[in-house]
Amino acid sequence: MNRRRRSSPPASREPSDTVRALGLLLLIPFALWLSQTVLLWRARLPWRARLNARDLPRGLKRINRVVTGVVFAAVLLAYPLLRGLSPATYYARFFPLGARPRELALGAGAAIVYLSLLYLAWVLSDNVRFRVRHDAARLVRRLLAAPVAALVIALTEEALFRGILLAELLESWDPRVSVVVGIVVFASAHYVRSAKRYWTFPGHLVLATLFCLAFVFTRALWLPIGLHAGGVLVLLAVRPFVRYTGPAWLVGASIFSYAGAAGLTGLGLLIVNLWLRFGGPT
Amino acid sequence: MSTKSQIGSVAVVCDVGSAAAAAMQAFLRAEAIEDALWYAPREVDEVDRAVQAGTVGRVIFPRPADLLTPLWNHELALDDWWARGVQVDFVEPPEPAPVALLQTVAHHWSEWRRHHRRRQALAGVLLSAVALAAAFLLNWAAG
């Protein structure tokens, strides 16, 4: 068993930092909605209350994606600046060096092992089938993009939800309350946009529990980013091939294989693995 | 439901000891077939291989369901059989009307899916448990 040390506390903080963190998070859906409304107006489509830009023309959809990236980046940079710290200083404390970066590989490996073995079990039991569903050029593009997308998604979401929100909550509130709020906010954030399915919400709650506890156990972002990136990598890599033929309650659907009973159990076991490895909160 | 071809032998997909065997033998006598190759339903993949190899040109099943089950299970490639002009017969043929035939197929498909779903879910649960246990142990050992 390998207990990790807590990273040093932030250089400065004020009571209003929690409000700032939550305010900046709430600003994201508003900014995205504003950008969506402008783009819908450009496309001569009616405005809508929900975040849903699926019917935008391809060019405007691309602009919408860029705006989303810019909004996330702006929030990630603005929060440290609002606290009077440079972004490099603020985030450096979540990336301790020495042997700690190994947690990134450990997290990614753990997620990849769980998901790969589950998919293997589902192929053998005819609950999923693999076949090429795209032309070669599109397939190669998707597979090449998967590692980059996995890393970008994991970095952005972990920096935002663990590096800003949870870190801030843990410094102000009771740890249990902080973790519960961190879990609920992360899971709910995946449904701010109009979603195709809502039965996956418990899956997002347990997934959020994994990431939040990984952060609480290590007080660093290496492990949560590794877990997050490893999971996203497998899901994006199998997406062009997989067809779910088994019951959704067992194997989930689309990129939500963790939302079925087997996936939820896997997430629970992975939390136990992390508990055994890192010995709980430090 | 047959195409005419007499290339190769006649194969019968029927359990020798089953209730359908007597009706099958009566059918073979009526058709004046004396040297049919008998395969148990579990050996239907061998029939498919014999058809693909061109050694069987006519296949007789007791009922349409006996053909449909291996078809849903991907144990035979019926399209290839049609392409090769293989003659398929049933001792108890379905109603000739297309709607009745469709009803037979649809009914059998639903039955098969229900049965398959149960097996699929059970196998999925068991193998998922094995996979999760293996993943847990691997991660535990790595720690």
C-alpha cells in the first residue's frame, strides 16, 4: 500500500473563492447558450432554451465547437487570475513531480484493463459485435483522433471539475459534502446539453465518484486524468466498430458502457482498487 | 420453398431417435430417396459445409423452425444455398400463402429472440463477472 502526501495548500484564498468557482462554472452553459443562439440566428433557425445545436449547418457546428473550447479555456485561465495567481502557479500544485506522474499511467492502465476485459466478455457472450461501420479514411481519422481527444477531454474536465471546483470546495466545506457536490455537479453537467438518453445518469454519478475520490485520495490530477483519459480512449476507439446487441441494463449503449450493471460494478471495483492502492483520503 | 437441383446427395437434418424421425422416413419413402445422409440438428454446420463444398444438393428439415433456428444462429448461409440452387424441403411445410409464411417466420424470430436474449444476458452476466474479477485482481496485483 502506498500512501501519497497531500500537496501544499494554495498560496492565497478568500471566502469568496467558492462563489467564484461556482459562478464561473455556471457561466459556461450561459456562454454556450449565447453562442448557440447567435449561430442559430445566423442559420435562420429558431432560438431554443436548451443547449442543442445538432441541426446547425456543418460550418456553424464547427464554429460552435471552437467557441465551446474557447469558453472552457477562458474559465480555466480566469479562475487562477481572479485569485491573484498565474495559471501556471495555480495548476502546478496539482501536478507534483518525482514519482507522481506514474499515477497517470496507472489510472489509464486501470481503466483500459477494466473496459477491455468487459468488452471481451461481451463479445464472447454475443452482447456486443464488432464490425467496421465506416469507410477506411473516416475510420483512420477517428482512430488517430481518439488519443488526442481522450487527453483533451480528460485534461479539460479534470482541471475544471477537480482542479477548480472540488479543490475549492474541499478547502471551504466538509470533505464529504464537497465530494457529494462535486459528484452531482459533474454528473449533471453532462445533461446541460440536450441528451439522447437520461438513464445513463446513475453511470455518470458513479463515474464522478471515481474521479472525485481519485482526486481526494491523491490531491493531484495525475490519477483522475489517467483514469478519465484511459476510459475515454477505449470508448472512442471501439465506437466506430461496436454494435450493442445485449440488454442495455447490462452492457449500456453507445459510449455509455459504464452505465449498465456490469459497468457500474466495474466502476465500484475500480474505486475499491484505488482505495487499496492509495489507502483512502490522506 | 425450393429450387430445383439434383447436384450432390440428399441431407436430412433430424434426430434419428426423435418423434419427427418417423415422419421424415415416410417422407423419404414417398420421395423415393434411399440414400439420404442423416445429420442431427446440432450438426447443421456440417450440412452447411457440405453444401458449400457442393457434395449436398438437397436438404430436408422436419419443420421450417428447424431451418430458422440455425439461420438465426448464423450456423448456415442460406443465401449461398439459394445461389448454389440447393433444394430445401420440409416434411411439414408452412402454409403456402405469403402472409402465413411471413407469420411463421415472424413468430419463430420472436421466440428465438426471447430465448436468445435470456442466454445472452446470462452469459453476459457470468462473463462480465469473470472479466471484472480478472480486472480487479490485475489492478490489485499492479498496486
